[in-house]
Amino acid sequence: MSTATVPMPAQPIAGVFPAELSEVTVMTVWPSVAKYALGRALGRAYSIRWPDTYIFRLGNLLALLAIPLALPLFFLRIAPGIGTRYRLTNRRIIVERGLSSKEDKAVDLDRFDKIEIEVQPGQAWYDAGDLVFKTQIAHSGVKRARQAQRA
């Protein structure tokens, strides 16, 4: 007796939607308190590892003591009128503000070539960083290229 195998039809991947049909949200991210200078200063203080004995570190003690200072920063980042969030769709990255998710800025995904992450001092403790969108534009055959580069 032989067993015949029937090829399975191609199944779409759940959640994947062609960009030509509709814009679909992939993820929404709220900024960290490392967005603010005070938050980064607290992050530098929290990362003090002396004495490096299990969880008994100066940075952890400072984190407990700084709770009254850190809580307003936490709520400031999600405040109804000024709270910012970043929404990634299958077409673009959108910066939204406020409760109604009003679009503040947007950049199409085809407008940049790569994304670099720059971690400022104090952001590493929060596992945060700044996203820098890079565009590499090349012009070929430029006459007097060295002079254009210096200008």
C-alpha cells in the first residue's frame, strides 16, 4: 500500500498585511524616562555597582531613595496632553502625542537606509537608546568631487 502526499496550499502568515492594501500597526512603544536629562542622571546613579555584592549595591539603594523624584518623570512621559509614543506600521514610523494619538511626525520606511542606536550616558541602565535614522545617498561621476566634499 502506498501513501500519496498532497501538497499543502500556501498559508498567509498571521498578522502580516501587504503595505499596498492597508497600513497596519506592528508595534507601539512608549519612551523611557531616559528621554529626559534628569532620567539619564538618575540612570547613571542607579548603575553604580559598588560594592559589587549580589543586589547590595549603592545604585540599588539610590534607586529606592529616588522613587519620589522618578515617579513624576514616569508619569510625565505618559501624561495625557504631552505624552509621546512611537508607532511602527508596515509603512512608516509615527510619533504620536496626547490621549487621542494625534500624529506629530512621521517618516516613511523607504526614506532611510539603516537605523543606528546611540546610547547616551545613563540610558544603558534603562536598556534604552536613541534611534538615529540614516540615509546614504550616493552620487556617481561628480566632477571635482574633492572640492565638493570640502565645500
